[in-house]
Amino acid sequence: MRILLTNDDGVLAPGLLALHKALRGLGDLHVVAPHAVQSGGSHSITIRHPLLCSRVSLYGDFQAVSVEGTPADCVKVAVNALLPGRPDLVLSGINAGQNTGIHVLYSGTVAAAVEAAVMGLPAMAISLQFHRDMDFDAAARLARGVVEQLLAHGLPPGRIYNINLPEPGPGRPRGVRVAPQSTRALVERLDRRADPTGREYYWLNGDFASLEDDAPTDRVALREGYVCVTPLQFNLTDAALLREMQSWEWRLPS
Ligand code: MN
């Protein structure tokens, strides 16, 4: 099995190295990852600059192609140019910080998986809940166990799984829960500051709190100490409204 590994925290990120280490023996691993941190960059692509690629040998058998681009760029260049053939699976992560709820929309980690799915490839995004002294090796061993269970159910083209791993602790993780993405809005907190010349500027607050969920979502599962798996899709069409709108009377505007 040919596996493409990528991320949005950059080729030097410990989560990527740990995932590579934990996946040894599962398949033929190819790492193509952004040269620099791309967190929060969502599904952006690079069209006005070249995608400079450098082959880097970082630690032991961890060899990678570092791309001066975004996570979606990495998937495009890996699949269309760098790999010896189409990957059977694309894994993105392990991200430093959860990608649950509305953060799924901002996430470069998830975007890499979505890009793979657009290309008809099965993909998984893997993220670890943010906490002090994050142990990516332990998280990666846990991730492998989840990946193997998902593999056992087959890998249809374009399937996307978003996997979030909870902060470890006594009795955690408590299990694996399948839950939907939370859609609660973020509580926007902008720090208003002044630059040395007195001009105002704003800083998006780092904790990105969200309104509480009143349903068992990905955020709730993670907070309760469960590994959370959410199937995603990138077709944003509102199917119910589409059907309703097709029954509306339309006229060509004159
Ligand atoms: Mn990130």
C-alpha cells in the first residue's frame, strides 16, 4: 500500500515525524509536506508563485519532499508529479491542536485530506487536542490503531475521515466515538492594540472558544476524552434546498 503523508504544521513538525514512525510497516510511506507552517490556511493553493521542492533527509529513514506551498499544493504536486504512482491512502497530520467544529473549515490539515478526496483518493486528517507537553509518539501509536480499524472497512475513492485524538490522562482515551462536526459559531474575541505609532490593530484571540454544543458533536466527544472520528464531504450543496428551489418559478431577468 502506497501512503502519502502530509500536514499543515510543516515538514519539521513533530506530529508528522511521529506519524511516520508509527506507520512503519503499514505501507510504502512518502512524505510531501509544506516547508513552513500553514495552520489556518484552509484550502488555499499557490498559483502566482512556483512550488519549489527540496528533497530533505531529516531523521534516519524519514525522507521527505519539502514544498514551498500549502497543504493542498503538497497533495497536488505529490500525486501528479512526485510519487511513483497514485497513493492508496493520504494521511494528513498529526496536527498540533484539534480540528473539530468550525475549525474544520480553517484547517490546512483537513484541507489536505479534502484535496486528496477531490482527486478521488481516500484520506484521513489526524489531529491531537492541544495541551502542554504533547506526546506525539503516543498519539501516533493511537492513530495507527484507529487508521487500521478504518482500513478494515475498506477505502472507497474520495472517502474522508477526520480523526481527533484527546489529550491523554487517567482513563483516557475512554474509547472511540463517531460523531458529527459541531457547527456552533466561534466566540469572536479580538484583542485591540496599538502599534508604536498609535495605529490600532487587532489580534485574533488564540483560544478560539466556541459556543457550547447541545448535541453530541466532535467537540463534545473530544472534551469527554474520546477519540472522535467524523466522516466529511466537500460537496457544499444544500441538497434539500436545491430540490425546493428547482420547483420555484424562474424567469430570465430582462
Ligand atoms: Mn496545524
